[in-house]
Amino acid sequence: MALTVFRAGENINAGDIVAVTSNSVARKAVVGDATRFKAVGVAITSGPAGSPFQVIVDGEVHTFSGLVPGDFLYLSNTPGSYY
């Protein structure tokens, strides 16, 4: 598992799917926003805007529930969410 630390550009909750913006802060990834649709990982810690938080960028993620191994996840139009 590969972890990295990013600075939150908004309030981030554990389990949010995040993208890194051009100013090197992480925000909730979302479909339909050209600056935030390239997800880089999943937050495993929470943090308010401006604070550091941890993100899994490679490896297994255990913060999701109700999934079947091998299922695909798709980025949602709700910031930080998937379907």
C-alpha cells in the first residue's frame, strides 16, 4: 500500500475520493469539473481545509462497504463519492 500526505483544499472525510488541483491541494474528485475529475486516491484520514491528511494512492482500500471483490467503482457527480 502506498500512502501520501496532501493538504486539504476543503473539508475531507475518510473514504472520499480525491484529486489534486493545479495549486497542489487535494479536493474531492467529481465528474464534470475539469480541475477535479482525475482521481489520485482515497482519503484514509479526515481533515478540515488547509490541514494535512493521508491518501492511499496505490493498493487495497478498506474504507468502502457493500462492495463485491472485483467490482468496478465509478466517480460520481457528487464530490468525493462513487457509484
